[in-house]
Amino acid sequence: MQKVKLFKSIESELVALESEINAWIESSGAKIVSLTGNIAPQTSGSHGGTAIGSFSSSDVLIVVVYEAGN
């Protein structure tokens, strides 16, 4: 039976997110069927300006469709 696992983080923490996903795959023994990701559009910073550096990190969502390991 196929199952779904969601991972969420922010764009500035992609290395940690990748490590988290890889650790889960390894520890669960899951057989990955599909892995899809999405980075949300950046939103303006608290001042609403458009100058370089005024954008906050975007949300990242990873959807893993898998079959449970033995």
C-alpha cells in the first residue's frame, strides 16, 4: 500500500531538510515511489520594500509517496 509523508522547512535550511529526508528514508526502509517539491513564492519583508535583501526565506514543502519497508 502506498503512503504519503510530508516534510516542511524554509529555503535557507535546505541542507538540514535534505539530511532529515535522507535519514528518514534510511531508517524507515521506505521504497520511494515519488518525491515532489515546491518552494513558495517569496514574500516581502516586514517593511514591504523591494530592495535587495528585503525578502524572507520561502517555505519549502516536500511530498514523498512511498511503500513501507519490511
